Amino acid sequence: MARSQETFNKKEKEKKRLKKRQDKEQKREERKANSDKGKDLEELFAYVDENGNITDTPPDPTKKKVIKTEDIEIGVAKQPELTAEDLIRNGVVTFFNESKGYGFIKDQESQESIFFHVNGLEEEVIEGNKVSFEVEKGLKGLNAIKVKKST
């Protein structure tokens, strides 16, 4: 009597192959059942609420904020308008590079560092000098102009 040509290992491989095929078929059926085909366009939309959370309900138009494009400044923090008495200030030259032609003045009141260029000097200054100056709004912040030594 002849023995069967199928061994235990061959049977196991065939079982695995059938199991894999069934799993693949089952996954395909699940994808078909859960597919978005045939859904209305409105059902596919997702919205972001005012807190940044994703939701399926559209935003309330009554809560919409109106922003003027003139109020938007890019790259520079919004600074308050300057009055005439704010323009003339006193400070100390903390850094000055003669070869490059610029320096910084530490304002006595606000303790902020204000840029100045040699074109804005009325008298020659060196580091440590007490100076009086006016400020103007520059591209990157406040600039000191009409810088002169104070007594």
C-alpha cells in the first residue's frame, strides 16, 4: 500500500495559504463596506472650530471675527504711537563700533537698547558717554537720531 504524498508540513502550508486568502477577502469586503464612494460631498467635509478642534459641523457665521488688513503687521511687534515728549530721551552709549558706523544706547527710563547709526550723530560719542537723543520708528524697531552728548 502506498503512502500519501502529502506530508504534515505540506498540509500546514496549505492551511496557512487558505487562511491568508480568507483574511485578504475579508479585508476587501470591509473596505467595500466602509468606502466613501457614493457619499455626498457634504458628508466628507471636516471643519475646524475656534479652538482648533476638527468637527463635522460647520462654524457659526455669527461668531465670525472681522479683521482689517491694515491692522496686520508682519515681522514687527505692534508698538504704541509715540508722543512728542516720548521722542526726546536720555541714555548711555553701551556699544559703538566706529569702523562699521553703528552702536546702541541704553535708555535710562525703559532700559531698552536702541540702535543708532553714525548718520544720526550730531557730535562724536564713545562708549560710556551720557547722551540725549530722539527716537524714530525704523524697519526693525526704534532708531536713535540727533544723538548728542548731554551734560
